[in-house]
Amino acid sequence: MQNWNDVIRLANHGGPAPEHRVEKTDAEWKAQLTPEQYYVTRQHGTERAFTGEYCEAHEPGLYACVCCGTPLYDSRTKFESGTGWPSFTQPVQEKAIRYKKDTSYGMTRVEVLCNVCDAHQGHVFPDGPPPSGLRLCINSAAIKLVQAQKEAV
Ligand SMILES: [Zn+2]
């Protein structure tokens, strides 16, 4: 399980490489995505709080990158943060996500990116619930819910 020290280490030194990469031109991304998805994932935008599709979602499943379809988060790590954005305590696996130091807007934050296609996801903060203490604050426009396989009864 990742904690804040792991996030800082990964942001400073890089993490494991993904199994494959998805790279497209700006025009290709623009053609594939809705304007909102394009703005958030390719232009590092932020959707308005409490407007996103998955802000209040509780269905089980995996959340995949809206750009490349790579599973990034598990609904079991989703929690109610009250911030107006979907919030997770962990990525689904370490190599799914890339952390990057972000000093835009006069703040020092850690950006969360899809490790496969570099889609901007959101930011990670050290004020999440235990045991990880992480809050991955993610834009709904950057993800899509993929239903998990039905569990055997
Ligand atoms: Zn991606």
C-alpha cells in the first residue's frame, strides 16, 4: 500500500514503467474525446466541483482511464471526501499511475497522471483516511467505470 512518503519518492525519482504505452497526437485525442474530457486529461484542466458523473457513484467496479482504458482505481478504495470530486485512497496498482511534482498556480502539489498515456487525472494529497492517508482527488471526466466481473454466489 502506498503512503505519502511513497508518493513523494515516486514523484521525485519516477516509478515502474507501464507494460505498454499509448501515444497519440493532439488532434487524435481531440477527435476521440468529448471537449470536457479533452480539457481535463490533455490540457490539465479541472472540472467544477460536484458536477462530475462519478462524484457520488458507489457502484462496484474498476475505474479506467477515459483516454486509453487502462484500469487505474478500484471502487473499493473510493471514499466520500466531501470535496466534490471522486476520491480514492490508492491506485489499483503502483505502475498504473505516475506522480509528478506540479508547481502551477503558486502551489506545490503532486499531479496524478495515467502512466500509460499521460492523461491528467487530478492531484494527490496527504489528508486521506487511514491506513494509507492518501486522497487521490480525481476528475470524473478523466475516468470511466468498468463493471467488475460478477462474483460467484
Ligand atoms: Zn491513460
